[in-house]
Amino acid sequence: MSRKPNSEQRRAQIVQALMDTMAEHGYEKATIQLIARRAGLTPGLLHYHFHSKADILLALVKALAGAAQQRYQAFAQDAQDDGQRLGAYIDARLGLGEGADAGAVAAWVVIGAEAVRQPEVRAAYRHAIDTETALLRELLSASLAAHGKSTANAQALAAALLAMMEGTFQLASVAPAGMPAGFAAPMAAQLVRRFIDAEPPA
Amino acid sequence: MSRKPNSEQRRAQIVQALMDTMAEHGYEKATIQLIARRAGLTPGLLHYHFHSKADILLALVKALAGAAQQRYQAFAQDAQDDGQRLGAYIDARLGLGEGADAGAVAAWVVIGAEAVRQPEVRAAYRHAIDTETALLRELLSASLAAHGKSTANAQALAAALLAMMEGTFQLASVAPAGMPAGFAAPMAAQLVRRFIDAEPPA
Amino acid sequence: MSRKPNSEQRRAQIVQALMDTMAEHGYEKATIQLIARRAGLTPGLLHYHFHSKADILLALVKALAGAAQQRYQAFAQDAQDDGQRLGAYIDARLGLGEGADAGAVAAWVVIGAEAVRQPEVRAAYRHAIDTETALLRELLSASLAAHGKSTANAQALAAALLAMMEGTFQLASVAPAGMPAGFAAPMAAQLVRRFIDAEPPA
Amino acid sequence: MSRKPNSEQRRAQIVQALMDTMAEHGYEKATIQLIARRAGLTPGLLHYHFHSKADILLALVKALAGAAQQRYQAFAQDAQDDGQRLGAYIDARLGLGEGADAGAVAAWVVIGAEAVRQPEVRAAYRHAIDTETALLRELLSASLAAHGKSTANAQALAAALLAMMEGTFQLASVAPAGMPAGFAAPMAAQLVRRFIDAEPPA
DNA sequence: CATGAATGAGATTTCATTCAT
DNA sequence: AATGAATGAAATCTCATTCAT
């Protein structure tokens, strides 16, 4: 009798098409026409499933943040101690393993710039950053404590590490020359390890 | 008795207005009308002094890169050894001292995203990054050598440090909550110092 | 054992939903989606029961005209003479009694403007107006005759009175400040009575 | 050197074109394209001089209200007493003399319906109505007083008369059959005169 | 140098209508 | 009867760029 809803798939399809298009053209030049064409849909249908283009962007921000969380969960599954969990986190974010996606990274960079001007994007971006910072601080605090070190600098170290990650995404997207692919994760891990080793005891 | 040409002053005025406007609205929404209004000029005059809007953006990229160089020079003026020069660099980039400019930082973030899609912006952005990397590698190599350490990792460390800086700009522009203002420079310095201390000898 | 067709009920439901939506959003902005939502139906179903949106509008015009007729019939039921019938008419149109409906009035105003451009709406609107005029002229003629007055001006007086009613709907919908609620009917009645009293004898 | 501004003429030209187009097609179907074509301009230019289509409509409301005021002033110029001023007012609004404009009347009807749904139009419409009501009440009070009558009903009478005018515009635009052209003004004048004559003394 | 009106291409968005289920 | 996804035409609005003055 009634038609079977397929909105969820369609929405995911559209969000994915925005990501791909944005990675190539930026947000403004990722026109509804282009996104629709890439998704194999008509422009009108995009506005049937999303109120506005900005709404698709918000859905993408949430999708990327969620995917990052899942990626860490997958990487951390077999971790046995705090040090391994921290390593898993760094690998999940900076490593080249399964699921690394240059398009997603480029889209994330573009989102970071859109967050400068779109309040709603900024809020979603901040929420993702805050969640990451909290997780990272937790991991760092655990590692510091496991080595009998003070955790006073855990927050600042988390922020610095997160900044390094965001910056790595930026440089990887635009100026990949400087650092050989795959060096980011080990270097970040080493910086953290040496920092922790040199911390004063608790 | 010719009238004194004021082109250079006008161009600088326009570039500055683009920077201010971009920091608030992003690049695409920084319309010629808005830029002109902010500069106290008329739309037509902008195209008299610049061939296109993209040209103003390129001029801005170069202006910001040049200003960063100058800021380092000023900070390094009184440095007495390699360690102090490295500290001066970090302070010039991440410190809160004179000349720190939230607008310039936000504009730089937006430029980073435009570099994803505009080849000419990407080239100018890469050139700035490459110049920075070379300078930073030089400073790190000198510091490593001064401590009798191997300089093999200088390039990778330079890249990581640069990434941290770019990421700090991003987070400062959009999600300033995580790290207290002014903590970025000391934390970066400490990460570098401990890394160097732990490096094996040359 | 056939299922009972519910078309008539559905049609009435849809027409009512158009009226409510129009009173708030006007005709053009009363989209099929909005009307359907207000009726608790789906967009597709509206086109199952009506060929087009314009058709729903025509049905509404007729429904409102018919309701006005019924309202007069109900008010005039107990009238004993021509003067009471005329008073019943004025009360039915301008009074605040049972069945007065701000939404219907606002929708009628919107219909009046649509009649400016849609020939079919104009025809239906005119038909309603002509019917009203004829009835009103009849009532006025009877009252004039009952007072031994000439009925020569009955038509013009009917037109003036009808104009006052349409204008009252307009002002009540948009600028209700000027006249206190409930004053329209007595004032109209008084204007008519004094006009009739001052008419020359037949 | 600089270009001579012509915005005022252009704006007036555009407002006039909206009025003509609206009188024929209503507001929604008076597209920017149609208005531009009627004005002999390009669509882009309309948005250069007006922020939005709604802004053109607001300018039209004000222009029509202002024109009505001027028309009364012109008609009342030679009036010698209160009765003549009142007559001048009725003629200015309902008469067929110089400056009567079927297009303006139809546009005003459409504006009245737009006022139902657009708050800014409603505000401008109300302001015009309030101004008219105040003027009319003043004229009626003066006439009543001049005849030694109570002015207690001046406000209600003014409202009724204004409603009659608005309704006459409506019927003239859509259902001109009922009342012969030119009968509205005398009938309105007569209704008022007989009402005043029958009022109790002050 | 400077002005600001003008253009035109292209973007987002709306929406009545259709139709497979 | 009913659903709701899908379409495509058309609307408003934006904006870099041009150009007469």
C-alpha cells in the first residue's frame, strides 16, 4: 500500500557526495548541482531530504566526528594497557591504516574554515574538538599516572597533540611535501613519550 | 607637478580589508562590496588596483607570509645562541606578544582551506610552508648539533612542529576553549626540548 | 461488504485545511505540503481527491459562500418582518455571534485578492457577490417599500452596504485597531435605517 | 570624474513597475523578471536598488499611501468649510476625477491581502489605515460639530466609512458589475449626511 | 584615479504534480 | 485510498566584473 521509506540511505548518500565534492571544490563551490550529480540524484531531491545546503554540511560534520570515534574504538579494541590505547588513538588519527581517507581529511580541513564563519558549524566543530580533547586528556592522564608522573599538564598536552593532528590534516591536504607519508604518527608518539618520560613525578 | 600615485597605499589598504572581511565571513562571502565598504572605497576602485578578487587573495597570502617572516626577525634580533633563536621562532609564531593578530590568524585558516581548491593559492601557501619548514629545520638542526645530537630527525620534527602551529591557529580561531591562551608556545618549546634531550648523540 | 468511501469527508477536511493555512500564509505560500500537514494527510492524497491546488481553492470559495448563505438563513429563521430580516442579514455578516470565524474572514480577504488575477476564482467570487447583492437588494427594497419609500436607490445602497462588509472583513483581518469589535453591525444598521428614513416617498 | 547617481528615479520606476505588474498578476506572480521587463530594466538591477522583492513592496505601500494623501490635499485646496472638506475627501478616495487609477486600486487590494501574512506589510498597511482613520474622524467631528451634533460616534463612523472605501476598491477591482461607476462617492456622501442629520445634538 | 550603476551568469531554494508501491 | 519519494520548472537573490562618466 504505502511506499517504503528510504530516507536514511538517501541522506547518507547525499552527505557522502557532499564530502567528496567539498574535498575537491571547497564548500561554496560544491554546488547543489555538483553534489547531486556526484550522488546520481536530482537537485530537488537534495532539498527534499535536507532543508538547506548548510544542513547537509552539519550532517557531514557529525558523520565525520562519529566515524573518527568509531575508528578509534576499532583500533583500541585489542589494546592491553594505557600506553597501547594512546598509541591506538594516535594511529587512528594520523596513521595510514585501514580506513584512512584523504577525502575525509580534506573535507575536515574545509569544515574547519567554514567553522570560522558559520555559527552552527562552529558549534558542531567545537563539540567534536571538545569530545576529542576530553578523550585524549583521559588517555594521557592514564599514561602519565601509569608512569607515576604528575597529570597537571595533561590538558595542555592534549591540546598540543590535538593541534598537531589538525595541523597535520591541513598540511597533508595542501602541502604534503614536507613530511613523508606515515611519519606523522611515529613522530607524535615519540614527542609524547619523551614528554611524559621527562615529566616530574606526581 | 604630477599627482603622487597612491597605488601602493591603496593596494595595502585593500589587502588589509580583505583580511578583516575574510576573518569574519570567509573568502566567498567576503564580497567585493563588503571589502570595499570596509576599506572605505568603492567596488570599481578595487578592480582598478587588482585584476580580480583572486589577485587580492594572492597578495594577502604573500603579505601574511612576509609579516610572519618579519615577526621572527624582530623576535630573533637579540637572540644570542641557537636555543634562543629557536625560542624566538616559537614565540613569534605562537606567542601572544606584540603583533599577534586574531584576524590574521583566522584569515590564514581560511586561506588554508582555499588552498585545497585553488591551485594558485595552494602554490603560494605551499611556498610559505616550505620556507617556514626550511627555516625551522635549520633552527632545529643547529640546536640538535649544539647539543651533540644527531640531526637525522630534524626534518620530521620541523614538520611536526609546523603542523602543531597550523593546528593551533585553527583551534585558536574556532575552538579556543581547550587550551588556555598563551600555553601553546611554552608547551611547544617543552615538547621540542625534551625531544632533543632524548635524541641519541650524532 | 464494500469499504465505505470517505471522499466527501476527505474533501471537506482538505478544504478546511486550505482555509486555515491561507488565513495564515496566503494562497501561494499555502503549499500542498503545509495543507496536507494541517489536515493530517499526505501530499499525494490531496491530488487524489483534487485535480489541482486551484481546484481546492475553488471548492473553498464555494464552501465559504454557502456557509454565509446558511448563516443568514439561520439568523433570519425567527425574523417576523422585513426590518428584522435585514437586521438578521447584517448580523449574520458583521455580527460576532455563533459561527463568526476569523480564519474564514481572513481567507475570504485572500480570496478577494486572488480573484484579481485568477479568472476562475474571479468568476466564483463574482457569483458569490452577485448572489449577495441580489439578496441584499431584495431585503432593502422590501424595507424601503414597507416604509412607503422609493426603491430606486436600493441597488446602489445594496452595493454600498456590501462594500462596507467586504471592507470590514479586510480591516478586521489586518488593522483591527480602528473599530472596536462588535461595532460594525450596529453602525451599518444605523446607517441603513437613517438612509431609509430620509428617502423620499415612492 | 564620478558617476551621477540616479537611484531615486530608478527606485520610483521599479516601484511603479511592481504596481502595474501586481495589479495584473498579484504579488507572487509578479516575478522579478516580469517587473524588470515592464520597467525596461534587468532583474539584477532591481536587486541592486532594492534588497529584496519584499522591500519593493514596502516602498509601494508607502508610495500609494503618500499619493492618497496628496490627492486629498489637492481636492481639498479650494474647500471653504468642513462639509466641503469632507466631500473633497470622499471624492478624492472614491471619485472618478483626475488621478483615479484602476491599477493603483487593484494593487492596493492585493497589498491588503499580503498584509494578512507579511508582518512588515501589515505594519505599513496599518499605519496608512490609522492615518486615514485619524484624518477622517477629524473631518467627521468637524462636520458633526458644525451641525451642533454629538461627536461621540465620529470614530465608529470613520471606521465604517473607511471600510466602505476599502470594500469599494475590492469590488471595483473584481466585481465591478454591481455598482455603476461613479455611484460610490455620492452614495457614501449621502449615507454620511443622513447619518449626521439624524444624530442627536451635542 | 575614482564612482556607482549596470550586467549576466549562476547559485540556492520552493513547490505543484506525478507515480511506483 | 494512501504513501512519500522524486522530478523539473521556475523563482529569488548574489556577486564579480565592466564601463560610462
